[in-house]
Amino acid sequence: MRTSAYVLLADPAFLAESVGAYYDRVDRIVLSYDETATSWTGTPLPVEECLAIVEALDTDGKCVQMPGRYARLEHDPLDNDTHQRQQALHAASEGADWVLQLDTDEVMLDAAQFFRSLGRAEATGASALHYPSRWLYSRVAPGRFLEASSRYWRPVASYPGPLAVRAGSRLVQSRQADAPLYRVDLRPWNTDPAHHHETLVHEVVRQDSAVLHYSWVRDHDTIRRKFGWSGHASDYSKPRVYEQWARRQTRPWRTVLTSPLRRRDWYRLSSAPDTVGGFS
């Protein structure tokens, strides 16, 4: 089974750890970035910093640069997101059976398990792999994070999109693909509040084999910039989103203990590797 990957170069914080986790297991990695270093919303991106990080880890010459014009400001940011991913997926599909589509703030904890699951997806005839991510909301102490959970603090999976798709797949929005899924979860039933409880689960893995999604684990200045360049900028740029994030980070125990009282946005305190993203 031949595998490749594509990477959207925009966010350097966890880039080295993200790509490094699967680098030895893929044949080729397409690096997609806007040639003017401009985001989907028109803000500047640290593309040169990202290119330098990848150059340092690309010891086997697997990475292929694919610059383009993706800051089409007359289009909706999510349409730009989908357009760039589709172009990158098309390029990464050449000579491959499957293409990984992890964002650069997603880090595999157990690459061996991920690729075993991908092999099972291949064997069942599926066209996309839903593999669980654990969504980290903020870092509150060395090695300690607020993590999305069930109402009563059990670990849950999130699925921002298939983390691998068959070569030549067509994306419908961002990473989403209208294709037969092989679903991996943390329990024998669906744990993602965003999906119906009857969603079929094909395989169960331990929580320490999930992908860690360091989505909003940033310092205050960086999180504001990230909210501005995101495809969801119209929602994330509302002042209350940042204010709520900052407040919960300052008062983590209160955030955790009051989770059962909220209708949504439930969190637990968890441990996670603390050497990524420049933390020490």
C-alpha cells in the first residue's frame, strides 16, 4: 500500500512534530502554500518559517513544494480552504493508494496503530479513514491541558475530517469527503458529540493511540492571529471567543468542575507531551 501526504504550510507551532511522526512511513509529502504568504482571509502567514522547519527534517528528500495562489479574497475562506486542499490532494495522489491529510497542529501518538487501522480500512474497501483526535483547548501548566471531554470527563474523539483518503478522492468541504468511511473510535460506540450516537464504529483504539490535536494550544498573541487566518474566522474573531478561551485557561479547575452544568463545551484536565510547539 503506497501512502503519501499533503501539508498546508501556515502554522509552524507543531509542524516538526506533526510531520515527523509519520515521515518515515510515507513515500512523498506535498507542501502546499500560498506563494504570497497570505491566508484565506488576507492576513500574513509565516510561510518561510514553515519551509525552513520542513527543510531541516526532510532528510530523505520526500517533500515537494507546491506554491499557488490560494488567498482568493473574493471567495469564502472555507471555499479557499477546500480549494487548496483539493489541489494538494490531487498532487499527492500521484503514485499513491492513500493520502494522509493531517493538519500541522495534529500529532500522531502511535503511528504504528494509525497505519494498522489504515490497512484495515484498505482491506474493507473503505475510501476514507475516520481516526480519532483528542482536541486540546489550552495549556494550563507544564504537561497539563484542558481537553474536550464528555459531560462527565470521559475522553471523547473528534473528527475534523478523514485523516486519510484514497488517492483521487473529491473533497466536499475542507477535509470532508463523501466517501465510505472506516471509523475508529475510543469506545465501541460513537464518542463524538458532533455525530449521531448510532454512528457505526469499526475499530476501537486506546486513548493514547489517538491523534493529539493542539488546535487552540497557543500563547495569547498567536491565538488571535490563528483566529484571524482560520477558515472559520468569521466565528472565531468574535471577541467573546477569545475572552472565553482566556478565562477558561486562567481558571481550569472551575472550567472542569462546572462542565456538567453546561449544555456543551465540556472539558477535563489531561496530560500530554509537552515538548511540542516550543514548550519546555
